Amino acid sequence: MTSSVNIPFSILDLAPIQVNGTPADALHRTLDLAQHAEKWGYHRYWLAEHHSMPGIASAATSVVIGYVAGGTSTMRVGSGGIMLSNHAPLVIAEQFGTLESLYPGRIDLGLGRAPGSNQATAHALRRNLQNPGEEFPEQLAELRSYLQPRIGDAPVRAIPGEGLKIPIWLLGSSDFSAQLAGYLGLPFAFAGQFSPAYMLKALALYRQRFEPSDVLDAPYAMVGVNVFAADTEQEARYISTSQQQMHLNLQRGIPGQMPPPVDSMEGLWQPHEKASVEATLRASIIGDPAMVKQQLQAFIDTTQANELIINSMIFDHTARLRSYEIVADVWPAGNR
């Protein structure tokens, strides 16, 4: 069993835009949450890249990372993740080289291979679709080469970037990146918050395929989980319905802004939609402080995670802060 004393807790934020709200509002709430999280002892704060999503304000992920890092002082800040298929590796090396130069020792570069968008948006980002996810290993190798110390007269250089020790993580929601992270000896973050069906298989593959590297001697797996904590179980279940509604709208192909919670989801979804949303969000911890502590322990025991990264899509900002505060209160050993 993994010892809870050695489990740091971190935060994944998509900077959700509320119904009738603005991206500016969402980004200001992001910084406020990050500042509270630093005070409560969370280890890192990651922002996610998504595009053409009316309810997500973190599309310019590197910019938001700089905003959060500039408003905090000790907590690590990074990407969960940058979708490398959308970018030239040199651009990402320069962006994160700049961030690391401004905030030394605090920047993480988490990388995914999915577009984080629909096909039309992917085309607008890349101008062509000649670099699908299958080219991710080559793109990753190119990016890593730009961050190495300069050797000889390289015709292309990342400045800032080269020679900086920026931790690279591979992110995944299936087994592809799990195996690649293991083969390369890199830390791996699994998106359990929306892909619980593949979670244990991917984590097992990562550990089985892991080869020690100059980065890691042993596997290091961080696992995403949804947490909705409140002072009562009834309140926790109530605040969790905003995320359920967002996923329902995604399944219907009509993504929108984050809606306020509802007393009951019954009448809002059809039985097959309910089953699908609940399956997608199965890795969710919902309850009062005692229930949350028990469920966190069970989740760590099941996944053997080295770290948890918590996603809490909660409409009311005060309730969202309270949810993360409860986690810090019931699991103080994790926040090192």
C-alpha cells in the first residue's frame, strides 16, 4: 500500500467560464484559487489546453501559466497539458524556456498528443492535418533536443530554452503515452478524471514498460481525479451537477459555459446519457470531509498513485475554494 505521507496533491484547472460570465472573470478566479492553493500546501497547479470551448478560458495555456506563476511564489505551475500536435516543438521550447527563465525551478511541461479540439479547429491551429498524434514521439524528441545544452553549431536553437532543466511529463487517457513515458523513463500523468475505464491498465503498462533514465530511477505516476467536497454530502452532490451538465452537453455536441448546479439531474438526461456521463466521471470523489478522506485513501490504494491531481469544476467560486480547502484539511500529509 502506498503511504499517504508521501502523496502530494496538486490541482488541474481549465479556467471554467460560467454561464453569463466572461473569460476575464474565469482567469481572475484561476489566480485566486492558485493563491489559496499555495497557502493550503498544494504541490503544483496545472492548466489545460482546449480550443473552441465556450466554457474554458485556458486556450493560451502558456500565457495563463505565466499569469499564475507571476501571482504565486513557491508552488510549481505548468501545463496539463500542452497539446503538442497543435504546435511547432520549437515554439513550445521557447515559450517554456521563457517561463522557466522568469520563474526558475517552478515550471512543468506536461504534453499530450490529442488536439484538444474538433477537426475544424485543429486545422485552423495547424493549417494542415499532416501531423496527427502518431507523430507525437518524433515531435517529443525534437522538443527535447531543443532543451538540451548546446552541442556544436546547431542551426536551430531555442533561446530561451536550451540547457534549462524543465521537467517534461507525458499525459494520457489511454495506453499510448503510458507506454512511451515508460520507455523514455519520464513521469506520467493519467487523465482519470474523464477516462477511468483505461486508468488501471494504463498505469500498469507504464510501470511494466518503465526504464530508468537520467530523469527518473523509478516510475512516477500522477493520477487525475474529480473531487467535490462540502460540509455536507447533500451540498457536495449538489455542486457536482455543474460538471455533469457540462459533460452531458459535450456528449450532445453542444459544449457551453459552466451552468449553475441543480437539485437533480433527473429530467435533464435520458437513461443512456446518464449511464455515459456517470461512466465518464466514475473517478469522482463526492461527499463531506469524512467521506472524502475515506474515498481519497481508497483511490490511492487502488491506483498506487505517487501523486493526485484534482479537478473540481464547481460553479460557485466560494464553494470551489471550500472544496479544495476541505481536501487540504483532511489530507494534510499529502500537501508537502
